[in-house]
Amino acid sequence: MANHKSAIKRAKQSEARRQRNRARKTRMKNVVKSLETAIQSKAVDAAVEGLKEAISIIDKTAAHGVIHKNKASRKISQLTRKVNSLQAV
């Protein structure tokens, strides 16, 4: 465990950041999972609304540095393709 005052503070900050990042990542995963469920059940309206929310949350997660911006872009692209293919059918 940390002995110096600065190391103790750094440990507290790291733990706080870890908890915050974990919460943001979990929120993102949950919104993606609910969108996937809407797509599976062929609910077009729910999927379109879910996509808007998912894009917003994924972008915020990347903006905070929890995930890489390219990963966020890739996830948004994949989800958008799935919703668009659902709308086409």
C-alpha cells in the first residue's frame, strides 16, 4: 500500500476514476444490449429510438476516454447498419 502522502492521494484518485469508468462502461454495455434486444424482436420504432440513445452514450464514453474513439465509431457503425437493415425489411 502507498506510504507517501502523494501516493495515498494518487491511489484514492485512481480508485475514484476506476469506479467512474466502470459505471460509464456498464451504462454503455446496457444500452447496447437493450438495443440488440429491440433489433432481435424486430421492434423498428424501439430500435430507432434506442439507436439515438446508444450513439449519444457511446460518444460520451469515448469523450471521457473510457473507450477509444475508433472503437466508439466502430460500435456506432455496426449498430446503425443493424438498425438500417431492420428498417429495410
